[in-house]
Amino acid sequence: MTTDTTAPARQVEPAEHVWAAELDFLAAYDAGPRPTGWRLTPRAVVTFICGSDGEALAHPSAAKGAGKSAGASATPAELVIARKFVGDRDLVERCVVTLAGERGLLLVGEPGTAKSMLSELLSAAVSGDSTRVVQGTAGSTEEQLKYGWNYALLLAQGPSEQALVPSPVMAAMRAGAVARVEEITRCLPEVQDALVSVLSDRRISVPELSGERDGAVYAAPGFTVIATANLRDRGVSEMSAALKRRFNFETIGPIGSLAAEVSLVRDQAKAALARVDAPYAVDDAVLEVLVTAFRDLRNGRSVEGWDVERPSTVMSTAEAVSVTTSLALSVAYFPGGRDPLDLVPGHLIGVVRKDDPADADRLLAYWDGAVRKRAQEDAAAKSWRRLWELRDVLGG
């Protein structure tokens, strides 16, 4: 009898698995000083996240002309590091400096601005493990940030190290690694404040184990916390002043460049389609129109300077990726020569009506304003003319 040891397929792999080759390469490429417990140097962490600007970095052994050892045979002689976060490099450097000082880092911004992705990338590069994460919700409890118990062992043996169930935060403290807390402001204030002592005293008291040493778990060097919070969302709880003081805040804004956002949406949509073995068939003209519409509605102003009424929902880049993926799947699974552009209005109304049905009227006003003007005033605006012809899809 044989046992199948093949790991099951996963929809999404952690960043440290997806980019394992780059992380291994950068660990050897930059042998400079690094904080205690860090997998990469701070400079290499920034390179991992922001990329090498298309430059092929040479492996040190290749630069010295050294032969490859058997153990290093899989390491390439040179490698181009992909850009993974479309944002300000200075912002990433400030994040890395914060973590190097073992201070808490809070990434804030509107939904869909890649806060969670940046948090994951930082954790993967610094600790080699981005999975020590707590997802904040209104139902989160203090034990999810500190510790719980295996109640079967607790009843059988009483309080003991064996019966203790560490939270991801406690596990990171013991390992001297980065812990992540997603959407911290969705937790109730009394739950959030469980992090105050963690970030100030660098320990978690376990009164039930007071007979064993001092009954506390102490953070190893290198431990810190990255939290994320949405600025524009419902159901959030204000952070206490005490907790705010223990974080450095960095605001993640929307992508400034249309070309950069189009490129990111394309790449993310292709990656999503690759996971389901579906082809990508959305041409750049359609993609640019879609992303432009998202940016107009997000900013409340078109690129031409026309006023646009903003919907209450957040027209995020993540939503643009979702719509682009849906357009490509429609073409793949329902063939027949239908232009993906014809599907854009229906998908847009599905996005804007998530929070407030009245947003459908705001989308219609956008059609009667910016879309109509582009269709009538720009002779080369074929895609916008087609969108204007599809106005009836929106109703009204």
C-alpha cells in the first residue's frame, strides 16, 4: 500500500511560497547587516517589495566567478526581482525602518488599497512566514490576540504549557517574528487594547501558569506587529489613544498613475485566471476604459476635470481586478463573439449598488455626464461611444 504525500492544491499560496525563489536569492545577494531574526536585510526587503526596476541582480557567487556547489545548484546566477506593490518606495522604506525598530506598524487607508498585501509581503520578507495572522471582526475575542486553552487537557491536567493554545501573536512573540492583525478597528475597543501590553511590555501574562516561572510569555528579539485598518468603512471601532501611541501610522493611498493601475489590474486578473486555468481575453482598450471609470468615480472628478458624483461604495483597485476577472471568465465560459466591453455596465452597477441602492442613480449620472461627453467630443473614443450606446443597461 502506498501513501500519497502530494500536498493538496491551494487557491492562494502565502507570499513566502509564491516568491520563495526571490527570497532565497535576495538572502544570498545582500549579506549586509540585518536586525536580529530577520531573513533579509532591510535594503533587500525593500527590493523584494518594490522590485529591481527591471535590472537583473547578479548572485554573489556568479560575480566572483565561483563554481556552484551541489546545494546551491538551484540558485540562479542572476534574477530580476518583480515589483509586487505599486506605491511609494519611500513609504515602504519607512515601514521597514519601523519594523527594524521593533515598533508596531499600522497601515491605514480605504478598502482595496493593498494594505493586506503589503502586510503579507513585509512579513514574508522579514520573517519568512506571513501566516501568523488574526482577522479582526466584531466577534473577535481577547483570546484570539493572546491565548486560549485546550479544554480537554485543561480538565485532565489543569493549567499547563501543554494545555495552552497560543494565538498567532503569542506564536510570533516566541519566534521573534512578525504578527499580523487584519482590520484591527473591526475589533471592539476592549479587544484591541489587549495589544497595549503586548506592544509596550513585550510580554503576555498567563496568570493560570504563575507557578511556572513568572507565568508570562516574553517576546524574543525581532517580534513586532503589523496591523491594518480601513479609513472609510462601516462598523469600525475607534482605537484608544494608548494603543495609537504604540504604532507608527502609514497611509496607503490609491494608485496615482492610470498606467500603473491598468498594469496592476491586468497582472492580478491574469493571476486569478491562471488559478482556474482560464485564458485572459480582455484587450487593453477595454481595460483602460474600465479602470478610468473606476478612477473617475473614486476621485469624484474625471481626468478632464469634470465633476463626478461619488458613490458611497469604495471603487477600489481590488474591485476593478474582480470585474476584469469576471469579464474574462464570461468570454471563456460563454463564447460567441460577445465584446467584453458590452458587459462593463452590468458589472459596474453590481459594484456600485453594494452599499446603497441610490448609488445606481449616481452611476447613471456619470453615464449622462462624463461618458456622454467623451462619446460626443472625442472622435477617436470608440469605446466610450459604445458605452454610451449601452446606457439602457443601467435603467433610468
